[in-house]
Amino acid sequence: MVVTPQLRERRDDAVLDARRSFFERGELPESGVAPLVLRSWERSRSVGLDVQDGRPVDPAGRARLSEARDRSARLLDQAGGIMEHVFEQIRSTGSMVLLADIEGMILHCLGDPDFVGRAHQVALQPGASWEESVRGTNAIGTAIVERGAVEVLGAEHYLERNGFLTCCAVPVFSASGQLAGVFDISGDSRTHQRHTLGLARLSVQLLEKRLFEAEFARDIRIAFHPRPEYVGSLQEGMIAISPEGAIIGANPFAREYLGLVPGLLETPALSTFLRTGFGQLMDRAASAAGDLLMIETRRGEPIYVQVRGQRPVRVEVPATKALDRASERPAKSTERGRNRIQLDDLATGDTRLQLALDRARRVLGKDIPLLIQGESGVGKELFASAFHHSGPRSDGPFVALNCAAIPENLIESELFGYVGGAFTGARREGAIGKLQQAHGGTLFLDEIGDMPMGMQARLLRVLQERSVTPIGSMKSIPVDISLVCATHRVLREAVKQGTFREDLYYRVNSLTVTLPPLRERTDIRPIVTRLLDAEIGDMRRGRVGIGDEVMSFFQRYNWPGNVRQLQNVIRVAVALLDDDEDEILPVHLPEELFGTDPGDDGEPRRADFVPAPAQPAGAAAVRAVAEAAGPRSLDEIELEAISTVMREVGGNISAAARRLGVSRNTLYRKLGRMN
């Protein structure tokens, strides 16, 4: 929701009054800014910062930025895809998405070009430190100090030159409860949207979940929640368990629920918190793989748990020996989930997709590299995974690397691995690269067209020699991989432009299959049905159908985000269903699907296919309130209209939302302002 001009003007006036009290009269304002902002103002003044200082601090050089990125390599690896997804949601809104390290240095950012140019004027860019003691009150630096989510709007920034910014930042914590970085969404203060901080919080929840799963990929992991429907969601608790039954990692919810203190020297046993012993829990999980188990805590509270992963075999060996042994046997698959989709499972009746499936099936097990082409979101990684699981290497690992999502200086270590001490910030025990992880299975290089030229030369050498040399090592290690690549680019054109090596092009382009965009496919209905069934299955609710109007709309919509966008739309629609609703209707669809003016972008408007309410009393009430509004504000008119409709429907939230033409979540938020 965009903040109205009237509300923004009142808020800005209140902040300016607070600034005058604090900076000119030396008094603590009683209102106008949140206590968190006021605390930060006091800290900033105590270190001697001048609010009128107009000289932005220069960003660090490339060497320091590279070192900082190396220290936060795992964070960058897991955050890249999330940042891209968030930026796609806020593109063209004059905003940017940023990731900073624990010292406030910006490591990576994505943003609209016009706003990025303005942001660079105040050094809001990679390499710049936004530590509070340097920049004064700001979302990134203040979030680090406060160890919590922070929103700093316009003139709430300590330095006057930063007053055009609105910033929402949320700290990211590791599985040990230590600060790992800060996720930030910044934009122009004139276009502040209320949901931005919520979007940042949700992004950090997903990022922390990925960090946890990456760190404990080879350990026993237990997901839990007092409510069964939350297991499998971003709100679930997650703990990692050693083979001896000790808790070696926990996400924020688990730490809070179990009362774990970050940085404990001794790892507590799982039996400290549960009445069920560790061995008994593993036995129950083995006999009901993947099922939810109800157990009791020591406090007598029932919780629902799901055991994931499996007991690892732990052998302590030097880093170099660990790298050598990776080539001796296939590694475990890095794919998440238990479903092993095969090529036949992707057949839904579309002729062009069927051609791609048939061509790919013919080269299974023949050591012929496969190149998958198609627009972003058409399902290239799913196709690659199905190809892997349909062939003789299906018991081996399927290892994916997105060449566009990893910073250029990190992709080499991700792909080839390194020995301990190979560079500043390297882990002491070294790390096994994706090429070695894929030994005995399939390596999937997504967006290979974005791979740096230097990496292309090294990859070509690996493909020719069938061996890899980790960074810092003098020894080549044999690798046996099946190669699948994907790109949305036309590699032949990239070769002509000199951005892709011609010799590598012919090495990865033995067989090319092209996946059609969703707007050109003839199998929309079965795709929708499958995605809906999968979403409902995850939420464990009853059968849900798609209204005829919605299905017709799906079949004629342009789908610029392809299958990924359709999946997100269905996920949102299911989330907006009331408990007593069993059909997705137009009112459940996200607003961004619809154009606002007749014929804009050629997209349908909601009014083009949403029928008028059977009882138009709600709309009549809104009109009546508006006509009698007089000098009242729009907010007052809106709230009075809601009150009128709520009285007419006897307080039924679902009925009132349908009458007013909004989602239940929107109506709940508006009702919250009335209390």
C-alpha cells in the first residue's frame, strides 16, 4: 500500500518538529519519531557527527570489497537468488535491494538505474560502509546496533543529505545465533510503501532458512512447531542434531522456543527439551519417513516434528585428503525434497514441450552435453533435474550452480573449490567445489551465458581433461560428470559479440532443447491443476478448484514471468482463501496481474471479468459515505464505509471482503486501524 500524500505530509511535519527539538533546542522530543530512532540520534551525536556534513565517505577499494565478500561468501551465495526475486517484485518503483556484512559494508546491490544514480551520490553502493558511527542513523547501521528490524524514513536519517531516502533493514542471523549480515530495501522517501519492511522480513526468513540448510546439509535436521500447519513454512523451528543427539544449530524460532542462548560453549542434548529420547525419535522417524510426529516437550507441551536429512558418517581428515576423497565416490545429491521428477512426469500435452522431452530422452546416458534454452521462469532447472533422474546417473548427485547469481569473484571458488588458506577468508579445512560435488552425477550450470570469460577457459579445460584443480592446490582430481547447461540468451549471438568462447560453445551445445514460454503453451489447464494440487498438498487442506473465469483469464494472460509467476499467483490465491472457501475466484488473485487503465499493456483489468456482487449494498454504502463526506479525509471515508458494510453482513469478514472487492488480508489490516 502506498502512503497517501496527506499521511506522508503529516508524518514529515512531525519528524521535522522532532528534529528542531533535538538538534536546535537540545531537547528530547516527546513525539514525532520512534524511540529506536531517537536512541540512534543520541548515539550519532555522542560520536560527534555533524548533521550538515555534506561529504559522503568514499567506498572501499576493490581489494577491501573483495576481502569482505570472501568473508561473507556463504551469505552472498544464498542471498543472490533472493535479492533477484525481491528486485523483480519492486522493479520500476525507484528502489534498490542491498546486502551488507556485519560491519555495515554493502556487499551487493540491485536497483533501478535512475535511483541507483541518486544513491551513489551519497555512497549507497558496494564497498561503502553504512556503520552507524560513520553515517549516523540509517537502516543498515542502526539494525546492526539494535539487532532487530529497522525502518528509517526521510528526515529520520541523522545526516541531512540522506533525507531523500527511505530504508528498511533486517539483520540476518546464522544458525549459531550470530549476526551474519543485513538485508535492506531502500527507495525514494516520496514513494514509501507500508509493506516494504514486511517484504524485507520475509526475505530474511527465507535467507536464514537457506543458510541453515546449507550449513547443515549433511546433518540430521528436525523441523517443528506447536501447530502442525506451520511445519514446512518459513515460520517453522529448525534444529540440527549431531549423531550423538546434541543440538549443534538452531534457527531464530527454535532458539526462542527452546530458550537457547547464542554462542553457547556446550551444545545441549535434544533430550534436555523433549520427553522422547533421541534414539526413539529416530526410530519413529525411520518407520514413518517424512511424516509429522507429535511428541511432548519437557514442559508437557505437544509439538509436531519432521525429521529431515540422515545420520552422516563423520571422519576427521585433513582438508587436502577430503578434497581427494571427493572424487573416489559419488557425493550425495544436493537436491532438496524427496520427489524425483522424471521427464515423463513433465508431459502435459503441449507439442513443443513434448518435442524437447523426446529429444532429451534420446541422449540419456550417452555422455552428450545438454543445453536448455528458454525465457526466465519456464522451468529450465526442473527440466534439468528431470533429465538427471531419468538416466543411469539418477542415484548420483544433481548439483546446480546459477552463474548469474554469484558475484564474479566468488564463482571460481564455488565451481572449483579450494584448499585451506588458499586466500584471505578461506575456511581452514578448505571447500569442495561444485564440480567435485557432482562427481558421479550431473552438474547443472544455469545461465551459463553469464559466466565470466576467465571462468569459461577454466571450465573448458575441465571438460576436456575430465579433472579439476582446486584453488591453491597443485594436484588435479579426476571428475566424472554429466553436463547440463541452461541460458535465456542466444549463445550463438554471444559468440559473435565476443562475450562467450566459441570453443566452449561447441563443447556445451551438443544437443539443444528449447522450452516454450508459458504464453505460447497449450496446456495451461493441466499446469494450473498440478501446481494447485502441489500447493494444497503442502498446506494439508481439502480439495480446492479454479473458477471458470479465473481459468479463462489464466489461459489468455501474457505471463511475463512464465511458470514461476503462475506458481506464485496460485500460492498467493490459496493463501487468501478463507477456511470455508474451496474455489479460487478473481478476488483471490494478486492486484499486480491487472492493468489500471483501459487497454494498458494489453492486459485485462479486474473489472473486465469480475462479476458485480449479487448484493450491491456494499458499493452503495461506499458511495453514500463518499457523497456525504464533506471535509473528512479519505482514510476517514474508507473506514466509515468498511463499518457500514461490516454491519450489513453481520461481521462476516469473508462476505465483507467480497462486497468491498478486496482480499481478507487487506480488510484485516484496515480493520486494525479502527481499533
